[in-house]
Amino acid sequence: MASVAHPRIALRHRLAERGLDRTLLLLIPAIIFVVALFIYPFVYGLQLSFQPQPGSEAVRRYGSGPFADYRDFFADPYLRNTIWTTLKIGLPAALFNVLASVPIAYRMRGRFRGKRTITTILVVPITLGTVLTAEGLLAFMGPAGWLNRVLMDLGVVDHPVRLTHNYWGVLFSLIITGFPFAFLLTLSYLTGIDPTLERAAATLGAGWWQRFRHITLPLLAPGLGITFCLSFVLAFSVFPSAIMVGDPSGQTRVISIAAFHAAFEQYDYPMASAIAMIMGAVELIVIGAVLGWRSRLYRGATGGKG
Amino acid sequence: MSTIPAPKRLTLRPGAWLVWGAVAFFLLILLGVVGAVVVDSFGTKWFDGWLPSGWTSRWYGTTWREFDLGSVLWVTLEVALAVVVVSLLVGVPAAYALARRAFPGKRVLMVAFLLPILIPPITYGVPLATVLYKFHLAGKLTGVILANLVPAVPFVILVMTPFIEQIDPKIESAARMCGASTRVIFTRILGPLLVPGMLAAAILVLVRTVGMFELTFLTAGPDSQTLVVALYYSVSAAGIRAQQEIDAMAVIYTLSMLVLLVAALRFVNPTQLVTQIKETD
């Protein structure tokens, strides 16, 4: 086969040297899949968002130009404010989940009895899912729920605190479903940091705060950046709980509700696509900012694994 | 590790108590949230007071009949199994190519495979549902399966690529030296080695698909609802149905998820899994 200087074989050899050979054919199903079910719908949605639906509100107000739906979104405070509403819920939830998971994961990074049990219990809320969590919150934190009874019996409050059907209900549901996820990620980053580094610092006389502040935290920071991004993605796309435990027409009218409303109640797919694109853009801006900050941090081989 | 005593003298510091207190508080809230649903589902009436006024299990029977949970569970199973099988068939070969070869454009491809996980389901779910409706696929089982595959295939690739990377390529070369054909290498050498990783990926995809609300919600028709979507509809139609029936349904959902979770944790250590995923980028 190799003895004859056939041009086709020569080409195949040259390609193989650059890593292109028949093994790559295995990628073809996955590539077809991503193009057909992710990239094509995305591009389709993008071009649809520039073709406003005749007869829709946006066209009546701003004509049938390509940007009518976007102009309508940013001009109408009811739509525009969904961005702030979503950020006001998503950012604190993601920030809380990450910050609360650091001390707990730091405490649990070593080996001890029952670690596996605690990790398992903490994974449970991930499987509960948003719908069940919302349902449970309604019963538990509602005006006649156990939480308000305890608070009233303890004399902390004299009438039930309103914790559901408003901002707080959604925030709680995001913390309950999001915290375990952030905790598991943080714990896995922390266990990836070489423990001998801290021991060396302890030998040199560093206290636990100095060890944490100058050794662990700098190595953990890139991982925390990623954890924040993934927590934020989860919190930003809040949808069922914003309807169920929230106040879907006011305080917690998040952007995904606006997109869903446009698509499946007004049947205005161009507007829905425009809202979806704006949603993706806002999310990528936040993630880009965090990842940009992260790229300036130290990412060495000694740990952190970020 | 056994010879060096671990530095464990922080156990009685106030900081430790604070942290354990916070964990206990979180677990207490969690217990309250789950407990309230479970208790209500077994109660006759519960308007005021710490507990329902009487106990019964009849809500499970009525909710099973009225929401036709038998067929809902069957749909859930069909969707989940189809997604698992197809995502493994598409994802594992791609993960093999990505783990074994360095080629121009690999980074772009990795980003394309990562995006469906990084972008929230509603963002691509709305255009995806629009496209699926255009081709008359949405509202049917096919549409639900296709939509759920979008995050599942990248997830399999993400889990399997580091798993395949740690299998020594010399084993394949040795088999080839001994005269094994490509087919034999895949069925007799790689297959058995890949089984643990594929099992882990399959169970995780199963859990994610059963719990996936947004994509199923956007593409499901009346006959293709999975359990979580049926639960959502029953909650938003509250007032027509007794609250206890909805809670009974929620308990059924939780139990099925717990069974899957316990099965998953037998094969996968959650903390290690995340680290493995991380090492790919």
C-alpha cells in the first residue's frame, strides 16, 4: 500500500499527520445533531426575530422594519423591566449560593465519617426539581404553614409573614435547588487543591485565616468563577417557580415568562424569539464579565483545577 | 494518609458550630418543604393547625385515576429511555474522537457542544419549539424526545471524553498488533472498558430527562406530557382539584426521582464527577 506513491494515499497521510483521519467520522452524527437541533433553531430564531409579525403590537407602533420587535421590547417598560426583575432575582441567588457554599465546603473538605451521607442528602434537592420545591414552599412557608406557626409561637412575629407569591418565595426556591449544586461544585474544586500546600503554610506558622486567605482562596477563585456562572445560568432561567411561588404578573415577572407569554399565549413567535435572544445576550454578558475577571487570576498546576 | 493524623483541631471552634448550624438549618427547611407535601398528601383536611385533622391514603388512588398517571408514567419512561439510548449512540463515538484526536477546529467544536449546556433551556427552547412546530414534530412524543436530546448529547460527550482519555490507547494498539480488526477492537476491547462510564452517563441523563421541565413543557402536547409537566399543569389548575391530590402526585414524582437518585449514587460519586467534567476545559 505504501510502496506505490499514489497521490490519494499521500493526501491521506498528510491529513493523518494533522490529526485528520477516519476516526473523525465518529463525530459526524454528533455534528449533524448539534447543527440540526441547536444551531439551526438558534439561527432560525435569530432571523425570525428580525421579521416582526404583521398585525402585532410592535408593527403597529414601530412599522414592519427588522428591529420593530426589539424596539418594542426596550420601549415598553412592562417588557424592558423583566431584565432587571430577572437580574434582581438571579444575581443575589447565585451569589448567595456560591458564598454560602465556600465555608461549608471548606469545613467538609477533609475525610470524616458520614461525609457521603451528608453529600447524598444535599444532592436530594437537585432531584426535587423546581416544581416540587415550589409546591413544598407554598405549603411550608404559606400563611398557615409550619414556618409561620413556629415564628408566631416563638413570638418573633405577631401575624403571619408573607413569604410566598412574592419575590422571597422565588428567591428561596432558587436557593433550595441551587445551593446543593453550587456546594458540590465548590467541594470538588476544594478537594482538587493539594492539601500539602496548606500544611506547609501551617508548618511556617500561618493561622487558619491566613492559610485560607493567602493559599486556598486564590487557588479556589477560578473555580468559584465557574461555579458562579453555572449557578447564575440556573437562576437566570427561573421559570416554573416564578409562576408558582412568585407573583408572575408583577414582582417576579421574569424574562422567561415574557418569552413564554409571547410565544404560546399571543402566538407572536418573532417577538418570542427576540425576547429569547435578548435573554441569551444578557446572560452571556454577565458570564463574559465573570470569565473575563477569572482569566486574570492565577491558574497554575498546583490545584484549583479551574 | 493513615500515618499522618489529619489536622482536625478546629472541631470545637465557634466557626465550626456556625457552619454546622447553617447546614442543619438548611436541612431543616428542606425537611419542612418535603415534609409539608408528604403530610398533606396523607391528610383528610388541613386548613389550620399543625397537622391534618385525619389521615387517609385515598388521594393516591384518586390522583392516579384522575390524572391518568399510569399513561403519564409510561410516557415519561418512553421519553427517558429513548433519550438515554440515542444520546449514548450519538455521544459516545463523538467523545471517543474528541478524546483520541487533536485536529484543527477542535476547540470550536467543543464550544458548540458546550453551548447547549451553558445557555438556559428557555432561550433555545422557544426557537427550538417554533422549529419543531413548523415541521409538525412538536406536540408528539418525537418532538419531546428531540428537544430533550439537545442538552443530553452534549452532557454525554462531556462526561465520556475524560473517561475515554484515561483509558490507555496502548491497549488498542496492542490489540491491533495482535491482528484485531476495528470492529473487534470496539466490541471486545473498548466496549467492556467503557461500560462503567456509559452506565454513569446513562443514569445521569435519565435523572436529568425525568426532571427536565422547560423543554418538555414547551414541546409536549396533551398525550406527550411527562410527570413533571403533568404536575405543573395540575398545580396551575389548582382550585378544580383537591390540593391533596396534587401533593400526592408530587410525592409520586419525588419517589420516582429518589429511586433514580439512589441508583445513580451507587455508580457515581457526585463530587468526583464534577471534577472530571471540569478537567476537560
